Amino acid sequence: MNLFKNFSWGVTTAAAQTEGAYDKDGKGPSIWDEFTKKSHKIKDKSNAKVATDFYHCYKEDIDLAVAIGLKIFRFSISWPRVIPEGTGTVNQKGIDFYNKVIDYCLIVGIEPWITTYHWDLPQKLQDKGGWANREIISWYVAYVAVLRDHFADRVHYWILINEGIVCIGGGYFLGVHAPGKKGIRNFISGTHHLLLAQAEGFKVLKQKEGLQVGTAISCTKIEPYRNTFADQKAAKRIDTLMNRLFIEPHLGLGYPIDDLPILKRISKYYNEGDLEALKTDFDFLGIQTYTREVARAAWYIPYLGALQVKPKKRNVATSVMGWETYPEGIPYFLERFAKYDPEKPLWLTECGMALSTDEDDQERIEYYKKVIQGMKAVLEKGIHVKGILLWTLVDNFEWAEGYIPKFGIISLNQKTLQRKMKKSAIWLKEYLSNMNMK
Ligand code: GAL
């Protein structure tokens, strides 16, 4: 039996990491444009003013994806390119750009998928508090309605918000991502508003018939350091934060307060009817997973009472991100999420590994072989997974890590912007073409 018969392969990209053209054709500044001005926040002191110049090179990139045999091209819309001030006037030139991307995908025969929000909030909205301001629900809804009205005639698959935990955790709690805010109040309010915004955004998109609308969830396998009650409880708190907080309220399960008591504070931000409003019957769930983390109890760490035991200390191999490469997390999370609702289609909407090398990326090939192996095991069990989207096509701006980690299957010469298929892209091309012949 060909397990991959009704299964699709594609790639995920994101505007802030690829487009460049940061102030071109009326685009407003995003929080990442602002954040990268503080060069000490970015490991190689770089920024994304040019990035991979997808704004000008989109045809070449889409052609490359097609040449490899990929069938889905997931990209995100830059909110400040479409609505420079965040609310109000729509920038026609921004709309024109995404129309060109969508139309080109359709011409060359690859399905465009849209992510409405992959972390590049308009700076103007951050000036008003960003995700910590409840008004963002209406700002986001108005933005999503603009996207629906312009693009939903041709784009059928939509992902609302990419990885809420990373967006709010990195940007509003730890301060390591834009907008660089810290603290529990920002985190708690940002979480609640982001989830409410996503739930409302879902309703706005579903006003148009025939759309498949989902979300993309960051998942990290968490294990206790020692087999003690305290470490197990610590691991459970971290698991709740990382893997449950941004999905269970949508599934009607409420906030997982019992396993992460600090979440009690969310009730301070509740309006009447909020818990009901959060319930969202997504058409599919997107799982994204890269690594595994180990937690141990640490009573002196505020809110979480837990500490991460770094991979280096555990003597496991790490990628250039400092992460343990862990493709085993893929079958684990697909099975785990299928338990919420076995009927709900799942997609692996991101997976990948970072290397510091350019073209000879044999390690990445080994990684993808393991991904395929894990996927086969899951499909054999009858779990409803519909496809894999790789992270990512072309080496790009990896947020606070700058251009150091290279996640692409295509390399980029940053001076000439020349693209070149790596060994992994050539391997994948062959793999996909063999599969199609079966
Ligand atoms: C995801 C994120 C991507 C990319 C990737 C690799 O969390 O959605 O934008 O950065 O991780 O770190």
C-alpha cells in the first residue's frame, strides 16, 4: 500500500524572514524592522531589510519549489505591507504584490497557502500596546477581512496565527523577539488577546464558503530530568505552557490552569463570554516541531518553578541553533494531537533542521529520512495526516539568530542573491519524483 497516496509535500516561508523591501511601495514599519535597529538583539547584528529579497525574486523561488516537485507554497502576508498603519488605509501596492505571488503559484501549478500572521506586527499597533491591548482583536479582524476580500477567491488553505507561544513567549515575556517586551502581565494579556483574535479571525474567513482554515502550533517534547515527583511536575508545567496553552482553549477545554497555576491570572483579562468565544472548530491543525527539552524543578524560578537542562549538559548532539535535533517528536505530537479529535485533519506545517554549512547538507538528508520514517509509522496507525511542509526553501533571516543558522534546502549568496539547490533539495527532488512514479 502506498501510504503517501493522498499526501502532499510543500514548503513554508514567512514574510519577515524573506521579503526584504522593508520600506518599498508604501510598506509601513513592522516590529521586526524596529527591533533589528537594536543590533545587539540579533546575534550577527543583521537585519531583514533585504533578507532573501523574495519581494523581487518570488518567481525564481516558486519556480525552484516547483522544480523540486513540491505542491504547496505556504507564505505569510506582511500586515504592514497591506495596511501600513495597522488599521485603516489599505496599500494597493501591497495587495498587488501578493496577487502576483498567488497568481504565479497558480500559473506554475503549486498551491498557495496563506499565513495571516507570522510575527511582523505593524509598529504603529505596537505603539498602542500590540498584543497586550485588547483592541488588537478588532484590528486583527479588520485585517483578516481585507485578506479574505482580496485573496480568498484563489487561496483555499489559510493558517491564522503562526505559533502563538513563540510570538507571545519570545516577544512579550522573554523579550528575545520583537517587540522585546518582558514580564508576566504582557505575557498573560497577550496570550488571551491573541487567542481571542485568532478565534474571531476564523469566523471572518469562514464567512467565505469553501475555505480550509487552521492554525499552526509550536510543539516541543518536554521530559523530566530525573524520575522524581518534583521534576515530573516541573515538566508537566512546561509542557502545558509550550504544547497545550495555545490550543486547548480553542478546543473548548478552557485554559489548562490545573497544570500551570499561573494561568489563573488570565481571568483578570476575561470579558463575559470570552471562554465561549475562544472555541474554534478549525478545519485542520498544523503541527510544527523541531526539538526536545528537558526540565527540572527549580522553586526559585518565578511562575514556572522549572529550569531547562540545556542539551549541551545532557551530552546530546545539537544543531547550530543550540537545539537537540529531534525528528522523533513528529510522530509523538501527531499521535498526541490526534487524541483530541481523531477526525480532525492534521498537517505537519513546519519541520526542518539548521546547519551552518551551505551546500553539503547530508545531515539534513538524514534528518528528512527520519521524518519520512516517522510519518510512515503514523500513517500506518491510521492517523489523519495530510501532508508535510518543510521549513524552509531558501536560507533566510532566522529572527534573533540572524543569518547564522541555515534552514533552507536552497542556499543564498547574500551578496549576489543567487540561489542554489543544496544536496538535500536534489535528494528531495529525486525522492518525490520516484514516489510519483509508484
Ligand atoms: C518556527 C518559526 C519559523 C522558523 C523556524 C525555525 O518556530 O515559525 O519562522 O524560524 O521556527 O526556527
